Amino acid sequence: MGQPQSKPSKPSIPRFPQPGDHIYCERKGGLYDHHGIYVGDDMVIHLQGAAKKLGELPTCHKCGDKRLVNGEIAKVCIDCFLDGDTLQIYEYGVTYPEFSKRKRGTCCPRYSRPPHLVISAATDFLERNGFGPYDMFTNNCEHFAVCCKTGSADSYQIEGLLKELLILVPLLWLVPLLLWQLIVFRKALAKNQAPGNFCLQLIHGTSITSYL
Ligand SMILES: [Zn+2]
């Protein structure tokens, strides 16, 4: 009997998107991802990023997108959505162990609604412009796509970022402490104190201020 096969920690083999799929692509070399709902006929509904001027880019002859990011929901062709980046498909219903291994913002342990309800939700948000203005932390493109898929707006990309910050911020407090120790150590050396003696004096309670 063979060894049980564990599921791969990478997303599954790329496939063509189906209507109702949540798709995404990496932006700026993977610094963040952009998300949308594929609604068929090479079209995507997505919540655009924060309003900004992109310069004099030509209007897309395929979907009429004016290439202006205005922080609102838009329906664009898949080429405009991808903007040269690689299409990837967000997965739903992954197991929690699998979810914990994957990059945040690429999959979700919750289950998707049926495709026709996903498309209906995305179209309704588009027609009413009813999802509110874009906000990176509280109302971003992943919140929009996950909401269309599940009925609940979540952004696992932001959750992952916040978790990393929670780990890093306490460690950052160590940096000034270590720098201060280094300065004290260097001053002790400058006064011809052997490092071993310096450490011993610290252990035996000699005032550090005597080295300052
Ligand atoms: Zn287009």
C-alpha cells in the first residue's frame, strides 16, 4: 500500500476561467494582487484601485475602457483587467491546512455560491455602483470578489499582511535596543576595556553609565 498523498501547497494547474470564477493577477511583481469576477465573453467585473490619473492612455477598442482608475466598479475586457499580467484563478472550499500553507489572497476555505448567483451579484453591484468607494484596507478588490462569491466581504490578502505586521512590529522594538547596546559596547572598547571584562561587569552589576 502506498504512502498517502498530501495535497500540493501550490495552486492547481492553470485552466481557462469559467463564468462566475474569481480571477486575480499579480501586480508589481507580486507586491499585491488585483481581483475580479469573470462573467464570460472575455469580460471581468472588478472594483478598481484608488482613484489616480494614469496619463494619456488610449481607450480600449475592445471594451471601451478609458483606462482611468476611479475607485469604482467597472466591467472591462480580460486584457484590460490583466494589463499584461498572468491570469490566475482563486480557489474556494480549500481545507484549512491547505489554506494555511498558501499565499494569502489566493484561496479561501469558504464555499462559493453557484456561478449564476456570483455573476448576478457582480452585475448588481456594477449597475447600482453599490459597493462603496475603494479602500485598500476595508473595501478593496478582493473584498468585492469574495463578497460576490460568498455573500461576505473578506480580504485574506490584507489579513495576511496584518498578521505579518503583528509578528514584525514587536521585533522592531529590538532594533534600537541592540543599537544602544552596540554603542555602549563600542564606547567601552574605546576606553580600552576588554569585551570580556565589560560583559563580566555588566553581569556583576557595574553601572553602564560609567562607560558613557
Ligand atoms: Zn479592454
